[in-house]
Amino acid sequence: MKLVRYGPTGAEKPGILDARGGVRDLSGVVTDIAGETLRSDGMRALRALDPETLPRVPGVPQQDLRLGACVGAIGKFICIGLNYADHAAESGMPVPPEPILFSKWTSAVCGPNDPIQIPRGAVKTDWEIELAVVIGEPGAYIDERAAMAHVAGFCIVNDVSERAYQLERAGTWDKGKGCDTFGPTGPWLVTPDEIADIDDMEMWLDVDGKRMQTGNTATLIFKVPHLIAYCSRFMSLQPGDIISTGTPPGVGMGQKPPRFLRGGETMRLGIAGLGEQANPVLPGGPA
């Protein structure tokens, strides 16, 4: 299944893609793509539906039909740093001995085609395409061998980052990661049965038509089951929590010379089987 949330910002409704790529309305079945809907029983109930029997939503998704983030009521937005060896190298940092965890604030979440707003006074706003895991079954101290049973699905996240806030000011990375609009998520939540091999997914990101990032999940240092088990040692994982698994090389900070977003650009990015995003970038104002 490919699940979506469509409609105006703050008033999104749940939907499912039909065989032709159109959206069918799920609001008569569930209230949102969130919470209990993401647990095993909820997903089984959705899988048993025939999308053709559901009301058709007018419009083409991501064209004249806005899509919101594909998950609602996100509780935790957990991110993994330096999880591709070649990205660590371009950042001038050693491969970490265990996963680096940081957070994006949930107020950063936006739709897959919504504008990205550079913050006031920001000077080093960057891009990071990432594979994200959405938790379905809750758990703590999850056994790595059972970790995939806790997954509701996968989606794309662009871990937009303000590097000056992240790396050049006192404190943790979080202040450069969670600015408003810095977490475009979607376009759709794709269930695991539609993914042939989670460890072999091509990914890419363009800025104004120039290819900046090219990668494959095959080169993840810490794989998805390990990340789920690892995160669950430090916090319980709940339905709708997101784990964004890290980015491949090609970020702006790693360019020679570095290249950052100034406003007026368009980022386009995609992961095989998970769809694409396209975000216009709006300039920031003075500090």
C-alpha cells in the first residue's frame, strides 16, 4: 500500500493510492494515517480494502492535489547522523562507533512539495535526502531480529539543515535541524511488502536540475533493524515515530567550494519505490 494525507495544511485527510496513482479517500474508514491506524491490526484492515470501492479524490497528487506529510501526529522525529561512510568522509568526520542520534522538532514537518523557508539570518542552509522508517508497533528494548515487525512503512525525508546553527554555535546539532519547514516528509508511506530490498534502494537529490546527491542504502553503516533496536534502548518507540536513517554524500557542506541554499532554488529528490519530492526554497530575512 501507499498511504497519503491530502488537502490543505493543517486539515489533511487520510488517503490511499489506487492502481492508477490516484488518491482514494480513507476518511470514512480512519481518522488519520497516525496512531493506532499504523499498528499491525490497523494496517491489516486497510490492506483488506479494495481502493476502487472508496471515493475518488479529484486532482493529481503533487500537481493540483496537495499532499501533506504522509504521517500525522508524529510523536518523535529521530535522526541518525553520519550513517554513510562516504558522507562522513566528505564531512571530515570519523565513522562513528555507534549511531549518532539527534532530533528534529515536529514543527519542522511539512509536505513533500511545500516551500522550504530559510530562517532569518541563516547563511549555510543545506540538503540531505534520507530514507525514513515509520514505526507501527510500539516497543522498547526491541530485539534486532524482530525489529522489522515494528515497521509500518517507509518514506522520504529531506533533513534540511542550517549548518551554522548546527556546527558553529554552542550546544547540540538540534538547533540547526528543527527549523520550521526543515522536515518535508512523503509523498507517501509505503508498506514493507512493496519494498523488494530495503538494503538496495537508489536515491538522488538535485538542486536546480544539477545532481548533487547520488546514493544507495547498500552503503548504510548501521542498517534499519539495528537502528530500530538501538533507538529503542534509549526511548520507547510509538506508532508514528519516525527514524530518518542518514544521508549519502553530496550535501552542500561537502562541495568544493561549499554550496548552500540562498532562496529561489528548487530541490528535487527521490528514492526508488518511495516517490519524489520537489520543494521551492524561500529566502530568509535579516537576523
